[in-house]
Amino acid sequence: MSKRTRNTALVAGIILAGLAIPKTGIFEERRNSPDVEVSRDARMQVKTQIVTAGKLGDRVATVGSIYSNEEVEIRSEISGRIEQLFFKEGGRVRKGDLLLKMNDDELQAQLLRARSRQKLAEQQEARQRQLFEKSMTSKEEYDNALTNLDLAQAEAQLIQAQINKTEIRSPFDGNIGLRFVSAGSYVTPTMLITTIQDIGIVKIDFAVPEKYTGSIKVGDKVSLRVQKSPKVYTATVYALQPKVDLATRTLRVRASSPNRDGALLPGSLATIDISMDERDAILVPAYAVVPELKGHRVFVYKDGRAESRRVEIGIRTDENIEVVQGLQQGDTLITSAILQLRPGMVVKPTE
């Protein structure tokens, strides 16, 4: 065997010997490395929070209509010709102010005749009473005289009532609307003369869903806004409809608000914001609730695993959801990786 051949065989033997050497020491050292221990932890890391109760105030947004505190259409009770108008369009009137006067010449003549008959009947009743007291006439004759007096007085009162109807007066303090007649016009009870509205205080009608029927009550405050005005007004609920509307399943509510500046015009649309009484409630982040076909569920951390819980939800806010049933205070709610979780999966809460 040549020298070269011997060297080659020696090198080959060394390589084979090296391959045969046990590597247990190296692998044992790597097994004990902390980095390897962390990488072999297959638990999913999740974020959690402890479920606690907080204060929740329901807020309802709706729309309503504004009405005058008092409003009436001025019409005549009788037909006749207008002699004089005493009001100005858009002006202010007081209760009892004379608005217009209709011609009453014929009625005044009838009243004069009725009062003459009344005076004659009073004289006849006085004579018959004196005679009856002296037993110089029968009771029947005296009763006839007394009846004639009553009839004469009733006729005079009837004509006076008709004369009073020729004068139309304001029923309350308010603002006059537009005028639809002129002096000299012949009016009938069907003709509109003008309107009067009291807008010092306005009424606001709105409706709330049926589920809030027990939450809103007389005395509650609501906020309202009208178009083209940044100002927020406050109204007070003073009346509730005693039944729920069958068609809309809503409860009609009426509130009132001062209107000193006159900015709240009757007939306007109002945006209503209602804050209900605060109550204790369990609130969880909206992103921690998984919607399902038959309801909602969440995941809680328990004994190192993700546990699925069906929950019943209530009111939603901008960021949170009320959980009515399914969670209790002290539960550990999982708030991250919700879509990747499965019931019973091993998880690890992050710090």
C-alpha cells in the first residue's frame, strides 16, 4: 500500500469516528436553554379584563313637533257685517281685548222693544202682587203676571246675548296671526277671521319606543334642538298618553319649554334627546361580543382555557354593550383574538 493510500484511509477513519461520537451533551444543553422553553409554549396570548358593574344611563334620540301653548281660530258665532277691526296683524293682544265689532242695529232695536215689554210686565206684576196681598185678586191672576214678567226678562237677556256675540274678544294673551277679512266684510260662522297663538310657552310632542314606557315619567327633563339654531333648549315632560299606539308601538309624550326669545316656532320639527335615569349595569367592550345567528356570545378565561358563554345583551353605547345575562362581576373576559378562539382552547393572558 502506498503512502498516499494510507493517508486517505486515516482521514476516512477519523471522519467516521467523529460521526460515531454521541451528541447527548450538546442536545441536553440546548434543551435546558430558556429560549427553547418559550418557543415550545403553544398557548395563545390574549388580553383580558375583569368584569365589573358600572353606571348606565339610557339615551333615546327621537323627533317631535312643536305646538303653541294655546291656539285658537277666530270665527264669528253669528252672520253679519263687520263695522270695525281693532287688531293689527302680527300684534300682541291681551285677554278680553276687543278684536272686532259687527253691526248690531237690528238687535239693539229688538232689545229696546224687549226692555219696554219687561218694564210693562214689572208694573203689572207689582199691581197684581198688591191686590193679591189684600185678597182682592186670585192667585192665578198673580201667577200669570209673574210668568209674563219672567218671559219678558228672558227675551231681553236672549237679545242681549246675541248683541254680545257681535263683539269678538281675545280669549287669552297671545300673538295675532294674519287677517283674512276687512272692515265691511260680511262674515259667517264658517269664515276664518284670524288666529291667536300663545307662544310664550311651547308644547313639544314626541314618541318613545314601548320598552321605555316605565323609564320616562312626568317631571323628566329632555333636550331639544331646532334646525338652523345651535342652541340647546330644555323641556319638561308634563303629560303621557295613557296607552301605547297599536300601529307604531310607541308611547306619545308631551313636554313644555319656555320660549321667551320666540325662537321655537309652532309647527317646527324638533330633535329630542332623552336621558333616562342611571342604573347599575355590566358593560363590556363591543368588540368582545361575537354575534351569532341565535344570539351573542363571549369568551371568558377560566382554568387556563377559553370558555364560551352565551349572553343576552341590552343597550348599546358608542363603545360598550350592556350584558343583561351570562356574565357576572369578577369574571375574566377575553377581549382580543376573539375570532381565533375556540371553546376549550388553552390560552395565556398577557400582562
